[in-house]
Amino acid sequence: MEKKKFEFDYMWVMMGLAFLMVATSLGLCSSGRANYLTAICDALHFGRGAFSINDSIRYIVTTIANLFFGKTVARFGTKKLIIAGFMCLICFAFINSIATSLIGFYIASVFLGVGLCWTGTTMASTVVNLWCTKNKGTFTGAVLAANGVGGAIAIQVLSPIIFEKGNPFGYQNSYRLVCVFLAIVLALIIFLYREKEIEPGTQVGKKKKARGAGWVGMKYKDAVKKPYFYVALVCMFLIGMYLQGLGNIATPHLYDVGIPVATVAAISSLASLLLTAGKFSSGFMYDRLGMRITMNICYACSFISLVSLIFVDNSRAGICLAYMRGIFTTFALPLETVMVPLFASELFGNRCFDKTVGLFAAASTAGFAVGSPLGNIIFDFFGSYNIAFALFGGVAVFVAIAMQFILSAANRDRRAIEAAADQK
């Protein structure tokens, strides 16, 4: 009997590159930004609300780029866009290392917005969709979990540089180090990344029913005729708004209630490491348990995380609650990353994936643009983030209820499409 020759699947190299891409782009350039807010505003005497406008600019730019994501990928391919994305991120980090005015940080945010569209969640999910024909939820979760790894590095390696004793401008050296990390990963992408052009609708045959393999789906022109398509876009916007609002103000809130810097760093580091497990788990649960159970767990965790922040303080019980809140947050944040491409795939399938995931990501980042400054504006007005936490908690409940109806309607259409395909 002839022995089967071992053939190495290049998919694993691609998944490794996608992991590094997300770790450096989302992990170092996005997740670590909450640590810079206090340092930069204190050093340059900026108001938090005014400085947070740079987040809005970044999200608006990302939203616009995501609207055209399907067309740009079709025209230029994924590799060229990823390389261009890393060059934009390097420009962002360099400008932030020398900027001394709000205008400088605003300009840097334009580069960040473009860079994260072409190296972040949308691009990573596209790479997974092209190279993986089964267990897409698990692979998507694993790749996007790199955000937690990069965030942990940002906290442990960069925080001591940002808050260097006696140097209020330590954040500048931190951004220079980020430039080095980005350049290294860019070199790996240039030499190891392989382009792959596959029509998403042809990846899955009609007999493959497994959740992780996806489904053929509907044409884009049919998807946009469904009323729940637009309700889903609204939900993506609201999810992005309240989760990004939470992410940008949670760490400053812990400082404001008197929790020491070292303790906040430990809480944030633990949360970032657990985020890796949270994202992987959400993808794994999707493959095994389905969309409804997975998303409901994420919604419940997001609500608990928001409400618990209202009660944290510098007491022993308050600090314990802050640690617990970090754990719940790790299972809430996949809603704005891992679950976005899975929502697009689950509701409308592979046939129009690039277009729907681009629009879903655009709606989500538009929510980021609103949620990021909203929390800080509420702080400037009331002197506390508690009102913001209560507001975001109410939005979380509304979205959780709305998504139940959206998923039910989409499942009815999916069963009809698959039944029609089986009869052919």
C-alpha cells in the first residue's frame, strides 16, 4: 500500500501572518490607546473630550474605507492593501511620537483609520474566509484573539515607557518602539504572504451544512432587499458605539476612582490576556453551539461589565469587582471583532461576504466614532463616567433583543435557499 506523502498546508503560514498582523495593528495601535489618553492629555494639557476627537476621526476614516472594502480588495488584492495598511500605521505612530498639537494627533488618526481597515478585523476575516474551508469560526476567533496578545504586550512593555517617572513625554518613546514592531511584521508580510483569489460563494458546496464551513448564501442584490439587512446594520452601529465607548473610558474610570496605576495595569493586562481566550472561545462556540447561544452569552457579559463599573472603587471589594469586570469584558468584546464577520457570514453567507462584511464593519466603526467621544463628553459634563455606563447598558439590552428577531428572519431565508438548492 502506497504511503501518503506529507503535504504542508500553507494555510498555517497564512494564519500565522494574520495573527501577527492583528497583534501589531489592533493590539499595539488600537487596544493600547486607552493608556495614552491620560499621559498625553496631562503632558500637553489637552481636554479629554477634545483629544478624543482623534478617535472619532479614526473611526470615520475606517468607516469610509470599509464601505469600499469589497471593491478595493477586488481591484488590488489583499497583499497590496495589507502592505499599504502597515505603511499607514507606521506613519500614524511616527506622527504621534512628534506631535505637540491636537491637529497633529488628528492627522495621525487619519492614517490609523486607513491602516486598521486594511490590517484589522475586516482584512483578517477576509484572509480566513479565503484560506479556511471549515471551522471558520474557530480560525476567525484564533486570529482575532491576537488583539489580546498585542494588547498585553502594549500594557506590560509600553506602559512603563509611557508613564516613565520624571518624563511626562514618555509616550513619544513608546510610539517610536511601536514603529519598530510594525516594520518587522511588515517585512514578514512582504516576503511570506501569498495572494489567493477565490470566489467566496464557491468555497462551500450545497451539501456542507456545518456551521464552521459557512453556507453559499444569497446574492448581494437580494440581501439588500431584506428589511433585516438594515436593522442588522443599525445593531452593528450600536454594538460598536457602546462597546468602544466602554473600552475607551473603563481604564480612565479606574484611575479616576483612585485605583493605583500598577493595579490598573495588572487588571488591564489580565483582561488583555483573557481577551485572547474570549475571542477564541467565541469562534469555537459558534462552530459548536451556533450563533444564537454564542451571541447571547456575549450580550449578557457586556451588560454585566457595564453595570459593574458603576460600583468599582479603591476598596478591596471594589478592586475585586474591577478584576471580575475585566473577565466579563473579555467575553463581551468579541461582539465588535470576531462576531462581526460571523454575523455577515451567518446572515447572508459566502456569496456576498466581502461586501456585507465591509458594510457591517463600516457600521461598527461608525458606532466607534460616536461611542468613543460620547463617554468622555459625558464625563466632562457630569464629572463621572457612571451616566455613560448606564446609557450603554440600556443600548446593550435593546440590541440583544433586536438580534433575536433578525437571526430568526435570516434563518428562515437560509432554510428556503438551501431547500431550493437541494431540489436542483
